[in-house]
Amino acid sequence: MKDVAARAGVGLKTVSRVVNGEPGVTPETENRVRAAIEALGFRRNDSARVLRKGRTATVGLVLEDLADPFYGPLNRAVEEVARAHGALLINGSSAEDPDRERELALALCARRVDGLIVIPAGTDHRYLEPEMRAGVATVFVDRPAGRIDADAVLSDSFGGARAGVAHLIAGGHRRIGFIGDHPRIHTATERLRGYRAAMAAAGLPVAGEWVSLGSTDPGRVVSATRAMLAGPEPVTALFAGNNRVTVTVVRLLAARERPVALVGFDDFELADLLRPGVTVVAQDPAAMGRVATDLLFQRLGGAGLPPTRVELPTRLIPRGSGELPPAP
């Protein structure tokens, strides 16, 4: 900074104001300072800035899986809001492993991020309480925190599943299968609850063999789907609990001659171009990311509100697969 100040013929405070975007510098002086910065290759020392201001202008994002298409729009939205606040985003994947989630979240805290946005893999987040007390703003997305009070931004998993299953029932289906994610995951249990609520509202029984929760591994999903479609009274429709399950079921159904109705939770790329198009209950991951990051920066700005839970609506998109009638 001394070299820049000497070259531009100004004081250190003037250089500091230009570098940090502060007012009080004439356009002519700012141009001289920026020319000196360019000529000398000066870069602001962010480590020193952190020591002085106590803020790092960084936000950590812990995702389940960066390769999952659901998280692409969410990640982008978080990044854009953070950028608008002059903050850098650092992210990583937990791979649906609670231990890895904890390790990653604490590693980000150790690097003094100002805030965390977490898509939780685990069900106990008491390990974050000391960090939150120390001032690390934390917002949970898609699933609520476990065993602590914290901000959460969710989709209406229960209402969306109930609407999707009710849509199948309205089309004449009475034997409807549900294939979901691990039962320890909040969204999986909420979507199962929505399925059961829709069936109960229609006065329909739910046979034990019509429900399967577990890994989204294609082998497990294929096995569960085949079991539901076998026997003298197979299901005539399926409700898939997330986009990975839906894609596996679509591949299996494509090889069958007898049509089976399908509604999936989560939209996915090219779902509208298949024949028939795949009917889905769509979430808005970009909106979830924006709302969560706005909430995070409200906390960083000193908002003293109690923990907030925001639930965003879903929407049913009929495309053909969910409108197939029961096989005779």
C-alpha cells in the first residue's frame, strides 16, 4: 500500500478507501490510485483485513451431493446472493454421510466463514451450537436441523406428495406404490406421510408391500419396483420419492409393455421430452437457495429474530405419465 500511495502521490488512507470501495475520493484521484495498483500488481491482504474487521466475507455451503441436479440451481442461487453481498462461497459435499457433514461443517468454521448453509445428512447438529454461539450464522435447507433450534428453509414435502398421490387416485388408481429414500431423512418421511394421507382421505388401504424406503441405489429401486409390479394384484401406479428414484423407475418402465402410471417428486432434465412426459411434483431449489441466503445475511446484519422456519410451496406438473389410466 505504501508503494501504491507513493506512486499515486496520495496517503495510505486514500489507497485504503479506493481498495475497499469507500466514499470520499475524487474520480481523478481514484483513477490515479487504480493505475498505480495495476502497474504494481497490488492485491489486498484479506488475512490482515480479517484480523482488523473480524469478518471474512465468506459463506460455507454443505450439500448432499454436488453431482445431484437438484443442487445445481440451489448452489447457483446461494452464490449469486452471496456475491451481491460481496462474499465468496465455499462449498462441499457430505455424500449423505453424517460424519462427513460434521467434518466439513467444522472445517469451514475453522476457516472462519461468516455463515453456514447446510443441507443436513445427520439428525444431531448440537456440534454446531458452539460455532453458532460464537457468531457463525447458520441456516438449514431442504431438511431441518436435528436437536437444535435453527433457521430452516424447506419445501412442502408432505403437501406435495399428498397432491401427487391424490392426482393418481383421481385418475382411477387404487393400488399405488411408494418408493422413497432412507427413512431417517426428513423429506422421505414427510413424503411418505403425504402418500398415506392421500390414500386415507380416499378410503384406500395401503398394503405393506406397496411401500419401500431405503437407498436410492438403482439396484435397490429396481428390486422394489419389480416386487410391486409382480403378483396377481400388482400396483397400477407408482409415486417416486425423489428425482434419482424417478429416473431409475422410468428406465425400468420403458422396457414394459403394460403401462404403469408414475408421478415423481422433483423435476429433472428432459422429463418433458420423454414419451410419455413424466408428471412431477416440482420444487424450486433456486428459490430455496435465495431465501436461505437472504435469511443468512439478515442474521449477519444483526437481525435478532427467533429461529425461523420457511416452507415453500410445490407444484404439480402433469405431463402424461401420471395421467395413464389403470390397466384393465
